[in-house]
Amino acid sequence: MRAIFKIALGIIAALGGFLDIGDLVFNTQAGALFRYDLLWAVVLGTAGIAVYAEMCGRVAAVTQRPVFDVIRMRLGFGMGLVGLIASTLVNLLTVAAELGGLAIILELLFDATFSMFVVVAAIGLVVVVALLPFGGIERLFGYCGLMMLVFIATALHQGPDWGEVAHGFVPSFSGSTLYLYFVVGVFAAALMPYEVHFYSSGAIEEGWTESSLRENRLNAIVGYSLGGILACALVVSGFLFHPVGVDPSDLGTVALPAQGAFGETGLLLALGGMMFCIGGAAVDSSFSASYNLAQFLGWEWGRYRGPRKAPRFTASWLVFLFLAMLIVLSGINPVEITEYSVVFSVVALPLTYLPILMIAGDRSFMGKHANGRVSTLLGWAYFALIVVLAVAAVPLLLATNGGGG
Amino acid sequence: MRVERRWRWVPAAASIAALSICATGCGDLSRAELSRGVESLSALAAQGGLIANGVARDATKSTYSRVMAKTLGDEAEHEAEKLADATPSPEVTRERDAAVQIAGEIAQLFSELRTFPGDERHGVLVQRHMREAKERADAVVTRLTGEAP
């Protein structure tokens, strides 16, 4: 019973960390612009993150080495440094986007100046991280993020044409560059590198060993699948905007379908769920930035060690949060930052996922827990896809004027 | 001396580049550009209608309506300014003027929503006027493109 409870907690934590501002924006816009046509891309991205998160968790549990340790070991110092710089820049943009998103939600709930809420959000995150243990942080954002379930209810309430919804799960391609840009965006939003960095370091924070492998598999598969269902629900609820030509590029607009379906209660659940998902992602991405730096440079790291035993890790986390705050306060629209962070993360993806794939399949390192045939096949298939998207991402960003058409 | 001669082409090239930029970017507001602007006005009005619907049904939170109305109202005002500042090609002057008027009306409706975010009666009125503004914007798009949006 205790084991089941523990697994349930992990699944909820994985669910809470999966949806972030990128998923909220890209999936709702996908529904508004292309109806259900991009549901297949959501499924593809969700399966991809589940495959790689499972590998990362397995490597961490078996070898006690987190992702960036593995990256430096496999790619060497030079390429590892390139990976570190790329992922740090993407992580910093992501933290800024999440912090800005959090401030937007607070503004919608309490109506004061945006810049004040940016500072409030940053202080709030510092307080939460200072007061709660690692598991507590995960559970706070995971449990409260469950308010996002209102989007599943909203999608069902809209009474979609299920035939068309089913058709959306069949991959389709159009010649439109905007469509291709959204394929990249929806896929990349699901596979943001910080998610696997956090997942693998989190496994070590929680003391996973070989006996945790079953828990790891369930967390990755069930947790991310639930996240994927929520992402699909966002696409379906975004369909509300399609007939009237609304492009839900404001974060507040994402909550409108829930208000339309369930009134004020729906709106509050939607905003609350978004706030905790984005808050969780802000913690995950800022921790990831510090994990990567500390692991690459060989510093003591980990929330479980506390600020005294891991002072440089703690200080770097605060610095990342502060820099992110400055970026948002500079006046750049957080949704624009999100779009850039998602697209540029695609470019950094190969540097994150190749070393994971190599080490997870290395029998001399992983022993009997190395990748089997299915994991190897899926891993390389996804890697090939990631490389293609990495090449296409920036030209598509430029060709579509950042998704503006 | 030879160096000076070598760089003599720079001012000429810069002038050509500046003229080219003006020819492509600072010229008349084209039919397609105007159409895109009016389509975004139609989308703003649709979004305003959805927000006003929440106010009309007393099914929203007033802070949410107020902040959304401010954000979208600013966008409508910006669109109105952009359209008003642009020099339209002669064949779309009438449509440009209509678009500026619609943008101004939408901005005004958002301002009303911002002032009365919890008033159901205002919500009903704003919703109706947003629908009318959207219909007029759609009609302008139809005139510009020859097809319904």
C-alpha cells in the first residue's frame, strides 16, 4: 500500500512538472489555429519525453550519475561546455518565461502592477524552496497543479466531434510553414531539456537506487501520459477560438474556455492550475540550470544538502532566478520569451539527448539495466527526429515571424 | 588617397539601401496589410465578446476581466494608431478609415469593460457591441479580399 502511495506521489509530481508556460501557449494556439490537427504532435512529444525521462531516471538510479555528469563524461570537456552554455541560456530564458507567466497569472487574480508581481513571484519561489524539502516542493506544485484537470472537463464540455478528434491523432503534413512551426513548437514544448535534467537530478535528490527502477518506469510512463492527456485537452479546448479567429497568445486567454464552460469556478481552477504548473516549472528550470552548472564544474549540489553544504549550488540558483527576474522586468513579453526558449531548446536538444542515449545503452556501464531493443529503437528514432527538428527550428521561427504568420 | 577612392561607393550604396527600405517598408498601406490588421481587430472583438459574456453571466472574476480588458484594449488602441498613421493606397482609403473607426470603438468597449468589470448590464451591452464591431470588421475584410474571413 505504501509503495502504491509512493508511486502515486511520483506520478503526480511528474504530472506537475510536465506542463509549463510553453505547453499552455503552444497547445492552446495549436487548437485555435489548426483545430485538432496537431494532436499527433502532442502524443509524439509526450512519448518522447517519457522515453528519455525513463532512461535518465534509470541511468541516475543505477549509476548515481545525473545527466550533466554523463554529458561531460561522454562528450568531453569541450563539447560538454558547448552543451552547458546552450542549455544554460535556454534554461535562463525558460526561467524568465515561467517567472513572467507566474506574474501574469498573479496580475489576473489580484490586479496590481505586473512588475510588482514579478518580484513577488521570485520572492515566493525563494520562500517555498527555503521552507520545503525537495519532496515537499514537488508535491506542492504537483498536487495543486491537478487543478489543471478542469481543462479535461472543459474539453469534454465543449462536446467536440470525436471523429475529428480521432483524426487529429493521425500524423498529417501541410505545406504551411506556420503549421510546421507549430509541429516543432508543440513537440519541443513537451521535450524541454530542463525536464530531463530535473528528473535525473531529482532521482538522486530522492535517493533512488536500482530498486527504484519500477517506480521510475511508472512515473515516466503514467506521469507523462497524464501530462500528455492534459496537453491534448488544451488543444481541444483551444478549438473554441478557431471559429472566431482568436489567436490565444495572451496567457489569460488560455483560461477563457474553462470560464465559458464552468463560470467563475472554472476560471479560478484554470488560473490556479496554471499558476502551480508554471510555478513548478519555474522551480524545475531554475534548479536545472544550477544542477547543470554544479554537476559540470564538480561542485557539491542538491537541495537535500542544504545551503551550507552546497553553497555554490544554492548561490547559483539564486543568481539564475535574479537574472530571470531582470529579463522579465526589462519589459519583454513573457509569451515571446516562451516562444524563443521553446524553439531554441530544440537546437540544444541533441546535445542533451545523445549522451543519455549512449550511456543508457552501454552495457559496460549499465550492466543488465542497459537499454533493451525497444528502448534503443525508440531512443534512436526520437534522436533522428530531434536532429531534423533542430535543423528546421530556427529557419521556421524566422519564416513565420515567431509564429505570427 | 587610394583608400578614400575605394570607400567612395559606400554612401551611394547606403542611399540605395535606404531608398529600397523606404520603397518596401515605408510605402503605402497595401490591401493585404490592411486586411491582416482588420482581421486582428475582428479577433480582438471576438475575444472581447467572450470576456464580456463572462461579465454578463456573472461568471467571471472582476480582476480577470479588468486586466484582460486593459491588455486587449491596449492592443486595439495600438492597432488604431498604426492604421491611422499609415498612408493607405488610394483604392483602400475608405476601408482604412472604417478600420480606424472600428479599432477606436473596440478600444472604447474594452475601456468600458475595464471600468465596469463586475456589472452584468454593461457586460450584456459590451458583448452585443463587440459582436457588431466584429461583424463590421469581417465585412471590411470581405471587401478587401473578396472572400469572407
